[in-house]
Amino acid sequence: MRCVSTRGGREVSLTEAITDGLAPDGGLFLPQRLAQVGPPPCADAPLWAVANWLLRPFFEGEALGASLDELCARAFTFAAPVRWLAPDTGLLELFHGPTAAFKDFGARFLAECAARLLSARGTRTVLVATSGDTGAAVAAAFHRRPGFRVLVLYPDGRVSVRQAHQLGAFGGNVHAFRVAGSFDDCQRMVKAAFLDRELQSRAPLLSANSISLGRLLPQMAYYAQAALHAREQGRAPLSFVVPTGNLGNALACLLARELGLPIGRVVLATNANRVLVDFLATGRYEPRDSIPTLANAMDVGAPSNVERLRALFSDPTRAVEAEAIEDATIRATIASTWRKHGVAICPHTACGVAALETLRGRGAHGPWVVAATAHPAKFDTIVEPAIGAACPPPAPLAALLARPARATPLEPSSEALRRALLELA
Ligand SMILES: *Cc1c(COP(=O)(O)O)cnc(C)c1O
């Protein structure tokens, strides 16, 4: 499938878009058109088969086309079940992967693509800025893969203790850097590195941020599977609430709907970083500095994927809605979900559940599903006091937490990152 930059630019293949990450004009790649998909697989098809079906038209005629089945089978090794809390309210559990957040799906798919395309061409550095979960997912997906090294930047003190530990615990080809700044600083540093040609000639980079199409596209699969399954059960089209920061996950949901899947409304739930809510209310996109919240993986003041949203929809307000949730409501929602349903949710998921409660209050009916983006045990210091019970980590997370962790401090400047990259190369 040909891809184009959100800023015009020249066309490239999907393969190039995946390996290049950012377009040379600084824009983000999008498929040139959204191919309508063929008849879906049976409703109980495993997630990898749904992904294979959905992604097939995008990979037609691409270098990876012939191995797409195998790619999907290796990337999608865990399920994304819907847990119904009430007859019309569900949680789409996206945290059953190795690092217990939805980022595992995209990161593992990207790593499978990259291993086939690049590993024979010398060592690549996978450079990634993380607000907490991306870094771990990417590190896990590339850990010990020959031909790759991973460099993760995270904002020091702005990720949970368990997230920080997880990032520093891989070792081997994974290098964690704690940046004295915000996630937006980390993201700016990474963008500058990708636009630095001279640096890239000495230390070839691979982008693994949510700007990468190799992460974005596979995320459509779990929305598609949930939507098809609901149709099979005779439900009305599912509407989704997606806890949102950089807008990668929600964009995948919107793309799945554009491909023709039975999806109703799509609502972004943000934390107090309400730039998307204001954008949809006023039509003016005004990026600002992010503020720290309990839902730290969503502390984003300049969500890069807005550029894709605007390129895809002439009027984004007709495609998507948004609600902002304050920290006090996050805590109250974690507590009330535990009380009402006996289910522990992470602070990001709580933004989604709270947003849905707001919508229900305004009369939203029919089946709604909230994307549960991370396992609550990653945020034990917030969740445990709110529910008054222990929140034990799932086995893969427990294994990482048992290892020693190490991260190198880094100043929030492009020059500092450049030096670090060259030292490792
Ligand atoms: C990354 C992340 C989000 C935000 O996803 P975007 O794709 O950046 O909008 C929400 N919740 C959790 C747990 C995350 O890790």
C-alpha cells in the first residue's frame, strides 16, 4: 500500500513508512487510501487471525506481504478479551501482554516487521520516548534481538516506581535514560534525532513511537475483534471510550471504523491534559506543556497524532468526541469500580470509565466498551490505597520487578541525546 505524509510529500511504500518512521518533511505517514476489507473471519477467530485479515490489504505487494500470517501469529500471542461489568458496559482488556499495557501489541508487531526488514543490515538503534509504557513494550519486543539496540528516554520522576523499574530491568541491548524533563521534552529530543541526517549516517535509527505506522495499524485488530464478536452476539455496534494521550490507540479505533467495522461512537478520555478536548470544542489546536497527573502515560501536551486526525477527517468533531477527567475523579472511579464490580482498574482506564459515566449521565445508551489500557498492578501506589486491597503483578511483570534496574541520567537537550547515541554506536 502506498503511504503519504500528512504534509503532502512524496509517496512511499508501507515498508518504507514502517522503517523510516517520520516522513522526510516532518509529517506522519498515512496509508493513501483505506481499503475496504473483505468478509471477516469467523467470530471466534483468534486475534492474530483478525489482525492478519485486517492488515492484509495494507501489505498487498509489500516485501512483508508473504510473511504477514507468520508475523501476526508471532506478534499476537495473547488475547484481548472484553470483560462485561454490566449488560451494556465492558472493559476491553489490553494488558495481557509481556509488559502489561496495550503498547505490547504494536511494539511486538513492529519488532517482527523490523527483524525481517533490517536485521541483516547492521545494527539499528530503536530510539523511543516514553511516558511510561511504550518504552517497556518496545524494550521487551526488541530485547535480545540480534541487529537491534534499544534506547529509551523517560521523564525522571514522572513514571510510576514499577514502570521505572521495569524500564531499567531489561539490560543487555536495552539502555534506559531518565531525562530531567517532561515527556514532551523526551519526544522533542527524539524527533530532533530523527531529523538529524548526519547523526543517522553514524547511528542508524528506527522509530518505535506511536508515530510509527508499524505500531498504529496492528492496534486496529482488537477493536475489530471486539466489534465483530459483539455483532455475532446480536448487539448494536459497540461504542468505544479510549483513554488517550498521544492519540495512537484511539486513532486505530477510528481507522477500524473507517474500514467498515461495526463501531459506533468513539470517545477520547483524557486526564487533566485537555488539549484534545479543547481542540474538539474550539477547532483550534493549541499544544501546551503537559502537567503531571495520576494517569501518567497520558501526560501529553502536544499529541503528535493530531496531525493524522486532521489529515483523515475534514471535520474531526464529527468523527470523535472527548472528555477530560481530573485526578480526584480518577481516584474516586478506581474506588467505585472496585466497590461496584470487584474489579481493580489502572488510573488510565479509570479516565475511560469516568468519561463513560459522564456520557451515560447525558443519556448515552447501547453497548459501550472502555479500553483498559494497562494492568492496575503497574500503578500499585495509586490503586492499592484507593481500593484498600493488594494488587499483585501478573507473572511477566513480577519477573522483571525481581531483577535489578539501572537508568542513566540525561539532560533534556538534543545535544545530550546525540552524544549518548554516538557513544553507544
Ligand atoms: C500510552 C498509554 C495511553 C495513551 O495511549 P495513546 O496511544 O498515547 O493515546 C493510555 N493508557 C496507557 C496505560 C498507556 O500506556
